[in-house]
Amino acid sequence: MQAKPCHVLPTDFPSPIKLPRFHRIPSPAKIKIPRVASISTPDSTSHGPGRTALETVDDSVAAFWDYQFLFVSQRSETAEAETLRVIDGAIPSDFPSGTYYLTGPGLFADDHGSTVHPLDGHGYLRAFRIDGVSREVKFMARYVKTEAQVEEHDPETNSWRFTHRGPFSVLKGGKRLGNVKVMKNVANTSVLRWGGKLLCLWEGGDPYEIEPGTLDTTGRFDMIDGCDSLMDNRSNCGDPWDIAAGLLKPILHGVFKMPPKRLLSHYKIDAKSHRLITTSCNAEDMLLPRSNFTFYEYDENFKLLQRQEFSIPDHLMIHDWAFTDTHYILFANRIKLDVIGSMAAVCGLSPMISALSVNPSKSTSPIYLLPRFPGKSSSNRNWRVPVEAPSSMWLLHVGNAYEAKDVNGNLQIQIHASICSYQWFNFKKLFGYDWQNNKLDPSIMNVKEGGDELLPRLVQVYINLDADGTCQKSSVEPLNQWSKTTDFPVTNPDFSGNKNKYVYAASSSGSRQTLPHFPFDTVVKLDLSDKSIHTWTVGARRFIGEPIFVSNGGEEDDGYLLVVEYAVAIQSCYLVILNPKRIGKADALVARLEVPKHLNFPLGFHGFWAKDI
């Protein structure tokens, strides 16, 4: 298959500026007319390495367009790998051979007037194959051929017609009222290579298996291994919520095609035991004041080693979670049913996610410590009783967690994570999506007042349990007192589940007047031993995604960091290699490689480094 022309927004705009569907600019009365007519034509004047005069523009119009260009649909795919051009530095001689996989949404608008929320965008898998011997990087990108993608895409004409609503979107040019195609599995959230299989995961269904060499989609992969039926065969014992669940299951599965259990997109790899850990929740729990979570552990050959189910008497929405040697850890992101929103959602007037809203009724955050190996636990602690952390927080992502036991049997658990405020988090407005006027509003992700307290930030959670499992103390503190907006915390994967010294994350320098918090433009390295903070910033009108650590063995920061750079002003993407030991120094950049312009791609979500065996 040959690469097809890239479907992007125009780069030289007439006056007045007009924006296609989904990207409408604010009214002229509210913005300043740009000084530069084109936001993509490079200027020959030097403004630093690889920089242009264009990239020094910082006003409300430039900020608006920069934000839009992060979510531009890319219709091109590459069946043949393309060698990336090195424009700064060089691939280091000790870089291990392997592939960096990055997934995320690739398509946001169809050819019939409909647009979708970024979370409902079809999965677009990018693969950077790094050869440590030849020191070359080859790039491929393909859409994950999910059932929804096959139905909505015509490969002959490369045209699209959205037929699935998706949980977060409202169709303008498609069927709205009576459209039960809600669970649009787009396989766009995370990617995993394990047990010889390459998988793209989504939050609400089976992952899709991908052929690593070609990125062809093989089909659905049942990670739950047929265990769904165990829950369905239980007797409901007269419990009213079991009865309600029994009534909801045939509706959700038969009408809305929801699987009995929804596999979450975040997984964990236990570096000590070489196990893959995943979790699922029951579909009907979205509508009931209780939550059922099932944890699965697999060996290196994808053999299921154990399965445990926990029923929690609270209405929760979990995206990410943590584990230690003896516990699974769930932060209780509390939600509630929105009756009015449900009515609008069923009628197709608002996204289906409108049926739910956050529940900030508690001043604390319940944290559930679920026994990972119940038969081996010496504690009599009742896991149904949560630890109440002294802060109301909505958990976004976990970097790492670990535990240590002293000679008296007291257990200390530490968790490094990104959290945000219930007052800011809104299902319907994530990424600034507004289904009513088809635009992305960057102000949603860049609130002015109280931004440091409302928006994503890094914290360290301490939990101290005595020998009987009674919580003696819990605390929530800013990680190294770093207060800037930050997300996507990562560590060296070799230290997953172990005590770690370093945390890396995507953050913001705060240098943009209109985009002070998001998109991110900085990699931050936090040294937990001496509380120091080191940063590397990509530069003006350039942004980054999630950093990924590539381990070289040895010390914890022996290796490299990979991150994608989005130079939105000139509509280019780069793969950047950083030296973790040099973050904060002038020579932190090891190499920068350019993705061909016709393959410039939108913002990715989560990635995975797969080292050659």
C-alpha cells in the first residue's frame, strides 16, 4: 500500500480566517488579528537550531491554531517503512535495538459533517524501529482495523462516514436518535508487546492484535481467557443490586453490544516476577452504586496464572491503578448517575458519557488496598474498608508504587501518581471538546484561576499500616514540591514495583501566555533522594507527548528517554532521544529525527518500548 496524501488543515489562510468543521476560530471581536498570515511558511532568519521567525509568534490566534494542529486527522498509512532523517545529534552506539510503539487517535472528522472527541478517534499505531547496529530509525504508521474502523472507512476512496456514536461524541452527519452503536472500540489508548503478541488496547473492550512486522491487524484478542461467564453464572442471592445487574446485562450486551467485562487499557508489568497484570470491570457497574474489578496475572507466555474478583460498594470510574508485592491499589474516582444527562444522552442530544458525572461529595479520597495473594497475607485487614487519604483527588495516571515492611511488621506503601481536582475534571470537556459547536477549546485545559491546584499535577501518597493492617497514617504531598501542570509519570521499567529514585513526566514550562498549562513542552526529571528537579524544554511553539524510558541495565538512570516532539507551527513531528543523566544540562539532547511531513501525525496517548530479544 502506498502512502496517501495527508489530510490536514490548510496552512495558508485567507482573510478572514476560516476553519473547517471541528476547528472554528473564535469570533474576530474576541481575538487579535495575527501579524503573520501563514503559520507554516518557514522564515530563513535563524532563531536557534531548527527554529524560524514564525515560531516566535505568541498571541491568542497562534495559540488557538497550535492547539488545533495537535488534533489534525492523518489519513495516510505506511505499509513500507521509511527511514527517518537525523537532523540533530546521532543515534548513540550503545542504544539497544528495538521498537518504540505509540498509539493514539488518528481521525477526528469524517466526510459527512461529523466530528468526534479525541478519545473516540480511531486508533493510529506508530512504530519507530531503532537498529542499534546500523544506527538507523525506520518509521511505520497504520490504522488499527477494528470492527468500527472497517465499517466507517472505505479503503477504495479513503473516505470516512462515522456510524458509531462513541461514548464521548455526538454525530452531526450520522444517525443520532436511536443509535445504539455506543461502544466504539477504537483501540487507541495504549499498546503492549507481551508473550510474542503486539496488542492495542482501549478502555471498554477486547484489545486488537497487530502483526509487528507489517502492523496489519490480526483481530480481537481475548485476554480474559473465557472468564466472563463465571460472573454471569453466579446466583444473585436476592441482593437488589445483583437483581438490577441481572436486568441490565442483557440490555447492555444485547442492545448496546457491551462486553460483560470491560478490560481497562492500563496494565502493569511486575519486573520482579516477570508478570503482566491487567484488570477489568463489569459493564453494568457504570450504572450501579457498586463496582466489580477482576485482576488477571499472566506469565511471559501469556498463560493465566491467577484471577481475583473484588466487589466494592461504591460507584467508581477507574482509568489507572497501582500494584505492590502484596496489593492491588485502586484510587476511588467516585462518580454518580446524572438523570438529566442520561435522558439527553439516550436521545442523542449529548454524548453517552453525559449519563455520568463526578461525585466530589467526600473531602477525602478512598484508596482500596486489595490483597494480591490472600492466602499468603498475615494481615486480618478488611480490604472493603478503604484508606481515607486526606485530599479530594481524581487519579489520572500512576508512575510507580512499592512497599516496605519493617522488623515489627509495619508496612509502608508509596505511590507516585498524577492527580487533578474533581472541580476541574469533566468527562464531556476533556481536551476541550465541545460537541455543540464542533471546536476544541484550549481554555478548558488552560484555566487561569487556580490552575496549579485544579489541573494535573504530581503527588506522592504515603500509607502506613501496622502489623494488623490498621492504617496509622496517610498523606498526600506534591512530588518534590513540583507544582507545574504535569502528567504521564514514568520510571525505568526495570524498577516497576520496586523502590525508585527517579520519576520522569511530561510537564509545562508555563512560557506560553495563552497555553500556560497544556499542551506540554517540558520533560521533567524528579530525583526523589535529594528532592532536586531537572527539566528539558523543547522550545517555542513545540510540544511533547508521554516520555518513555529505554533501559540499558545497570543504574536506574542508565538508558535513554524517547519522546515525540510536535512542531505545530511548521507542522512537523520528530522523534527525540534524551540522555536521562543530562536532563537539565545543555547537552541532554542526544538525537532528533524528522518524520516525513506527509506523515505528520496527531498527539499520541501511550507508548511501549519493546527491546529485541
